[in-house]
Amino acid sequence: MTTGKACFWGCFLGLIVGCSIIALAISLGSGDKAMVLVSGALVVLTAGLVWIGYINTRIARQITWFTGAMERHSDQMRQMRAHELGIEMIWWDKTMPDAGGEFPFDGAHHKTAHLDKLYIGVPLWARSKKPGPVTRLLGGLG
């Protein structure tokens, strides 16, 4: 589950807990013991689900961070090894006017790879604007 979805479900379950507490307060006023017990059990059950949603959100964020950190580490190790071996590294940016528009490497599965040059760059999807404070607060819904 993505961080945004986990955050959404956590907020949704929090709303349900609030409604359950209101239902418990109403049932306490009615004096019916069975209604009070059922409402109390629902509040406890829903609070448990909110706790699970919170834990799920925390784990999803940690997994996302760890995956990005491992990818970055792999990129740096590859670049350091290429530097040690004297392989030419070329920064390539598709958005630059002199780039030519297409990636200069035409590698494919089961084709011989010539490792005399290493093209590096940041993909376009990774260059998006940083999320604002509201998006960070809500965990990136959407």
C-alpha cells in the first residue's frame, strides 16, 4: 500500500472512531446495557484498526525511504567503479536543447553492451516539484 493510501485509510478510520465515540455517548444516555457494550466494543475495535493503519503508514514510509536510499547507493557505487576503471561518464539531460531528444544508448536484451561510456542523469519523473506542506502533512494523497 502506498503512503498516500495508508494515510487516507488512517484518516477514514479516525473519522469512524470519532463517530463510534459519539454513538457510545448517545447509547450511554439511553441506559440500555447491551447498546453500551456493543458501542464500547466498536470503539475499541475501531481504535485498534486506526492503530494498525498508523503502523502501516509508518512502515510504508520507511520502505519508500529505504528503497530510494538503496537505489541511490547502487547508482553511486556504479559511478565510483566506473571512475576507478576509467570509463567515461557523460551527464545526459533530455530537456537540454543540444541533447537530440532521444537517449543516445540503444541497448536491448541479448545485445552486446559496450561499456566505454556511462550515461548518467536524473529521470524527468524524479525532477518534479517538491510537495507543499499540506501534501506532506496528508502523506501525499493522489
